[in-house]
Amino acid sequence: MYRQQTGVALITVILISAIIILMVFAMTEQQVVDGRRASNMSERYQAYMFSEWAEGWAKRIILEDAKNGSIDHKLEEWTQVVPPFEVDGGFISGSIVERNGCFNLNNLVDAGVAQPEDIARYKRLLAALELDTGLADVTVDWLDTDSQLSFPNGAESDYYARLEPPYAIANQLLVSSSELLAVKGYDMETMNKLRAHVCALPKRSKINVNFASIEVLMSMASGIDRAMAEVIIQGRDQPQNGLVTKKGFTNMQEMYDLPAMKSLLSSQAGLQAKIEQGYGLASDYFLLQTGASFSRSDMIVYSLLERSSTTIKTLYRAQGSY
């Protein structure tokens, strides 16, 4: 009897000891997890603070550039990519991307009303990219404030209400071009072709010809094919061994004086005035991409900056993607 009691007591002690060991192990493991979580949060905060520092640097250099005149081109100091450099506990890198060289999707409407000239430009851009030009109509319906279907390819609120799951049409300006994925007809394949040529800026804006791609230049007017757009870029950049050697056009007349453009302008009355309504040589919007890496934490922060002649401000910030 005594031996049985002793055996039971021994088993009880072993069980209790095992439970205590497991509890201690669990507590230790939780402390390690909590410690790592705190460390990660600290590193992410540090990374974000350095991204804000980079934003301040970008603002200073872009605003300083405004003192050099109203023409912006690809050889500006701010266009240079900053390679990763070491800071306390990690690395940081940054690049500034000009955003007036792309087609501003929000130009398709003004005060909620469709703009025919900008719609025509967008259709030419879509055609240059070998995409369905009907996407322009559905994009207008997504942005405008009325419920009238854009003929012939539009889609208003009733289309989106019938989807599974249903969702509401925006009827407002885009914040990011990635929002197009919610619009009828857009998919990842379409966006991969389109992304480099479009943007979503908060105000009506002119396209900076000095930064425009071949396809965006083709959108400028009917009659500008790929060959003519390449001639414009040759005159603008004078590339050698893949590098830009010229500070772009210093005035729009330089572009108009190209033989191919002279011929086009003489064949279409009023074309020069139409071009100058939507195209220029100045940049007001810039996208800063800041990369920060600290131990186990990596972060990419995007900041959309708007510049006037005397001020510059941050419009949006986004982490991970924009």
C-alpha cells in the first residue's frame, strides 16, 4: 500500500514538473516572440523615420531645381538614383520619378464632366499599346458623376451592382492608377502594359513632352505614328549608346520645327493650339520611392509630391505599392 502511494506521488511530481517546464518554456518562447515583435516594430518605425528624412531631402532638391527655370528634362540633378547608403543600423536608398510625363487618367473628366479631347488622347494611347480603346469609355463612366452610359462601351452603377460580389462605382477621381483593376475590362495583363504610361494626379495637368514615352507621344495627335514619335525622342534626347545627351526641348517650337511635325501641323488646322492645351515642358508632380532596410525589416514608401514655383507638399504616402 505504501509503495503504491509512493509511486502515485512520484508520478504526480513528475507530471507537475513536466507542466511547470512546459509553462516556463511557453513563457520563454512568448518573451522571445514579444521581444522580436518589439524589435520589428522599432525597426519599422526607424525605417519610416528615415523615409521621412528622405522625403525632406527630395523636397529640397526638387524645390531648388525650380529656381533654374520652368523647363524640366531627363538630365536634371533630381533624376539621378541614389544608391543604397549606410545609416545607423541599416541602409536607405531613394529615387525620384517625374510624373507629368505620363497620361493623367483624371484628365478624362473635369468637375465630373467628360472631356472629349482627353478621351481621344487616351484612346490613341490605348491603341498605341494594342489595348481595347473601349476602355476609355468605361474609365470615363467610373470617374464622372452622372449615370449616363458612355457610348458604346461604357459601364455605370448597374453593371457593378450585378457583379458577384457587387460593389459601388467610384464616380470620383482616382488616387492611384491601380484602382483601374476594379473597372470593367481591366486586368493584370492590361495594367502591366499600361502602368508605365499612365498616372492619377489630383488636378488637371499637362504632359511634359521631355519625359513622355513613345506611346504617350503617339497620343498627342492623330497622325503621330511610332516612327514619328521615335523621331521626336531622337530630337529631344539625342541618345548615344543608350544614354540621354541633350536637356530635352527648351521650348515647344523646337519640337514643331522637326520636319515630320511641320508637315503634320500644316495638314491639321488648329492642331498646335490643341497640343499646347494638353502638353508642355514643365513638371509639377514627382513620386519619391524610398527603400529602407534594418535587420529583419524592409520597407518601401512612396510619396507623391506636388511642386509650385515656391512651395512643395506631400499629397499621399503609401507603403509597399502605389
